Amino acid sequence: MGVYRIRVSTGSSLFAGSSNQVQLWLVGQHGEAELGKRLRPMLGKETEFQADVKEYLGPLLFEIMRKRHFLQDDAWFCNWISVQGPGAGGDEFRFPCYRWVEGNGVLSLPEGTGRTLVEDPQGLFKKHREEELEERRKLYRWGNWKDGLILNVAAANLCDLPPDERFLEDKRTDFETSLAKGLAKLAIKDSLNVLACWNDLDDFNKIFWCDHSKLAEKVRDSWKEDAFFGYQFLNGANPMLLRRSSRLPARLVFPSGMEEVQAQLEQELQGGTLFEADFSLLDGIKANVILCSQQYLAAPLVMLKLQPDGKLLPMVIQVRGPRISAPLWLALSAQPFTEIH
């Protein structure tokens, strides 16, 4: 019993507000009460009002909301609801939401304080969590687009994803705008470079003549460094499967005069710091076709060592193909790794 102060926070992304009415209920340990106020959430705003509750509720446990629509369902993104009371000296209870509220259904928000089973003697929070998990099992399902590969979310397109798993509208717009700008700049660069011949690797600078990021500059300036080469195996756009070596690979063939290199690999092997990336795992996967020209991929075997400072450095790279021998590139050798980076 007493006056409660209620604050409702709406998200600031595009279309987060709603023209539909929202009705609220308070559920306490000793009772529940409907709040007479029906509000229309506004974009990026925090709506505040007071409600005089006649019933004694005790400590608040849940906030129940229901969004009503008549002609059109206008989704609402609710950040949180805060309730303080009864009276000015009452406790404040926070009910986090951070999700889209759609349709006419009833949504129950538990109070945000974490609880153990001992602190939930009535089992209300446990029951709510079980119902939430059951609802998620129906909503999130696995699909299988090809046997033997990792499972994917069962969704044919973006609209099949749950609203809370999609990017917010302003972020989606930002992505699409960035994509359009990038394609336009790429078209301009291609039109300027289509007639120019690239004679060496430094000609890559031709695509850096305008509007490039700090990351692109770092890649351009550091791609020849062994530390950056090893870094990409862990953090690159397409990280390759790394394995800790249990023995030297059978396909690694040392020409005569390289016994010292083999001994170094054996030493790293004994220390558990030798790793391998064998691109022959990609054998059988057809490469891309670019401008009606079939592309081909080499299948190198890369042996790397893990440094005490956490850097992954290449030791030996061996390339073998159907028409060539199996040359070795060695660290600190006369044949630099930059020839095949």
C-alpha cells in the first residue's frame, strides 16, 4: 500500500518507440496490483509516473506488461522498468528487459537481483526461468544445410530470425550505407586500375590512394613480418586450423644439409611449442572463379613455434604441387618468407 514511482526506459534506436498502449502490473511477494496508467513509449525517452496502490505487495518480484494494438502492431524496444516505493523512502526495484515487445501477449519481467534457490522459497523465479528456456527452445532451432558441416540457425533469410537477434535498424542502415560507399569506391578504383599492369607487390599501394582505415595501413605495412604472418593464423579473416604437433608431419621432407633445421623442430616438438597448419586439408574444395578465370590454391605445410611472449612465428614452410618440387622456406634464410606470404 502506498504510492509507487515508476520509470519506463525506451531504446534510442530507430523505431524503438511505439504508438501502441502499454499496460503494467506489479507483482509482489504478498500480492499484485494493476497500474491504472497506460502509456505510449517514446523513442529514447524515459517515461515517469506515479501510481497509488491500495494492496500491500511486499517486496516486488515481477513486473508484468502487456502491449495492446488495434489496427497495427507497432513493436516497442524496452530497456528497463524501475519501481520505487511505497513512498519516497521505499526501496527501488529494477526490471531489465532489453528486448522487443510485440503483439498483444503478456510479458513478465523478473526483478534483476540474482537469487539462489534458498532465496526463492516459492520457486517463482525458477518456474519463470524454466518457462523462458522452454520458449527459447521453440524459438531457436538448429538447421543442417549440409551433412558433416557445422550446424546453422534454422532460418532461410533475415526475417526468419527472432527480432532480438537481428541488428537494430540504425545499425542495419549503417551497414547498408557503408556497403554502398565501399562498392562505389571500389568501382572507381577498379576503373582507374583496370588498364594498369601490376609488376610487383608494391603496386598494391595503388588501391590505398584514398579512404583507407588504420587497420588496412597496418596490414599494408606489416604483412611481411613473421609475427604478423603468425598472428593471422589466430586472428585473420579466415583462421586456419592449427594443431599442436605430436610428431613431425610425414609430408615434411628435408633436403640434405638441413639437419640443423630438423633438430630445431625436434627441440620445439619436445617443448610442446611446435604447431602445424596443413592446407592440404582443403584438398577437393574447388577454388573460386574470378572474371571467368578459374583460381588455384597452393597447399603449403606451415610449421610454427610459440614464443614465450605469446607470438606465433613461422619456422618452416613447404609448398608441394603436382608439377613442382617441394621447396622449403626457412626463418632467417636467404629465401625470405615474403615470397609466399
